[in-house]
Amino acid sequence: MKMLMDMRHDPKGTAIHFHFSNLTMHYRTNYHLRLALNTINEHLKNHSGVTYLLENQDIIVVLISSKADIIDKVVFNLKYLFQDDPLTKDNGFGENSLCSVYFLNFEMTKFIKKCDDLMKDYQVRIKKQQVEGHKGNVNLLSDVLKSIENKLFTEDIGKYIRRQPVAAIVDGNAKPQTIYEEVYVSLIHLKKILDERITQCSPRVINQFLVEKLDEIVLRHIMLNHENFFAKPVSLNLNIPAIMDEKFQEFLKTIPEEKRASIIIEFQVSDIFYDIAGYKAAKDFLHSQNVRVCIDGVNNLSLLQIDRQSLDADLIKLQWNSDIAKNLNKAENQALVAKIKSSEPTRIILSRCDDEKAVQYGHVLGIKMFQGWHIDRTLGVKVSS
């Protein structure tokens, strides 16, 4: 606030308020926050200004001088980084809720008021927490978590398990050949049968609890349906801590050694960088058991920051996005080609392929493995339990 008070007598420049506190919980991780800050700093490193990280995870950037195209590029890249979040969707007037831009030469008073409101909101939150002590929320949360756990262990989880193929397409005329099937639980359908009070609880806590319990329940379900699941190679999305748990060790013991090479464990890239030491321990254990490792949740920005070889991962899933494919000669695409080549193209899977253009784009990048609705339709399969 002091800097703004000093600037108000000669207002100039631009301020950008990124509303990251309004993102869904999936994107409100330390990893995504660091990625956003790195993206902002990389684009603005040659411009005079300052970046503030607020207590609620919002980010405010104040630029003394900058061109409009630089600001547009920062906003575009952050929209792409969080492309699946509703916050980045246009409202029909070419605007989105991800950020607010203030041109300080005539919006300084408006921006100062916004900063003052943010400070007041923070003080109210702190005071409320101190007074209430979270007692009511803790009791509610405890009851809801017990209710969810009881439901999960009594429900037939098989009804919510889905499979989606990952297929090789060596060229534009080749028919997809299934390499393995990803096995996962449809949380959208599962949440419909859970305690309605979950909407009153922290989404972060509920989602984390669900993921941890589902790891255990899915493994138990597979153990009881052994032959069905390993008729084809499969991948499982698991938490890093789940790998070192005794339940997973018991699960592996039920699988013949010659079958373990047909199992791939997928870790979210955000989880890996949140707990890199835990990842390395889990990865080393899996490799010792002849189980392969895949890094999931990677986009064109995060891929450039990942070294597959140093992470000793067998595969990487890169998310397809049509925006970057419009001009294959763009610097972003050339950087991707170089990175994919250094990571070995045969180790990269292009995921979320909704149409033929995704496959064509993947082939330009040197990618031969694909996953998504377009692959499902081409193979004539329905993603099902």
C-alpha cells in the first residue's frame, strides 16, 4: 500500500490482479503457484515492476511501464496454464475471471480501493478464525469423512471404475493399436452418492480424503477381480504415499512377477514436485518391482521444465491443446519439438485428443502414442467399467 500511496501523485503503469484464490482446488497447489509465478517473472523480467503473492494465493503485479502486447501474452499463457478451470472461460464479452487489469493513469483510485478491500477481507478472516476456532467446522468435517468412508467401503466401487485406451498410431493412415488401458474412478459419478454435506466442507480436504481412500479401495477391488484387470496392460493413478504403504505391497504380492511389467503407475506432475524425495523413493521401489512410471498432467509449459531422464520416468503424458497448434512454426512449438526429441518421442503420450487434428499435431511433434475421445471413437470403444 505504501508504494501505491507514493505513486498516486504521478500515476502511471499497469496493475494486474490474478484471482488464483478462485481457482478450483486441483489448481491451487504449491506447484501450480510456483509455475504461475515463474511464468509471470519470465515474461516480465525485462520490465520495471514488482510482484506480490497474497495470503489467499492471489498474485498482484504492478508494472511501471509495459506494452499492451506483453500484458496480453502473460494473461494468455496463464489462461492456458489453467485452461481446464472455469475461471479462465470467457464470459461472452471477451473477458474472463482469471484476472483484472488496471490502467493506473486513470484507474489508480479504483486499484487502491481494491487493495484496501483485500486487506480488510484478510483481517476479517483472521479475526473470524481466532474467534470461532473452527470448532463447528471440525465436527462437521469429521462426521462427513466418516460417512464417506462407510459409503466407500460398502458400495460396489466397480460401478464407478472406467477404462480408457492409450493407443499407438505410427502415421496418419495407420489404425490405432491399443498399448494399455488407463483404469480410473469417475469422481463425478461417485460424488453423487456421497453425503450431501460435502458441499459445506473444504473441497481440498474432501478431494484429498477421497483420493487417499480410493487408492486403497481400487487396489482391493482389483485384487478381487485379478483376471479381468490384467487381461491387458493397465495404468493406475495413485498418490505417491500410497506406493510405500503396506496395502500396495500386499497388492503387488498378488501379481505374478512376469505380469508386473504390464502395470504402469501414473503420478501427477504437481504431486511429484510437491514431494520430489517421496517420488524418487516410490519410483525406485516400482522399478525394482518391474513396474513402469508415467508422469501425468503435463502441458506444453511444464514439459519445458521437466527432465524425464533425470526423473527416471518411463513415460510422460502431454495434454493436447488446440490453441498452440494453429501455427506450427511458432517458437513455442519449435521448443516443444526440441524438448520431445530430447525426452525421446516414443516415451511421450499426447492425451485429451478430441479430434483428428490432435493426432496430426502429435505426428508433427514426433509423437506416436495418443489418448482421448477421438481414439475411443476410432477404436469403437466406450469408456466404461
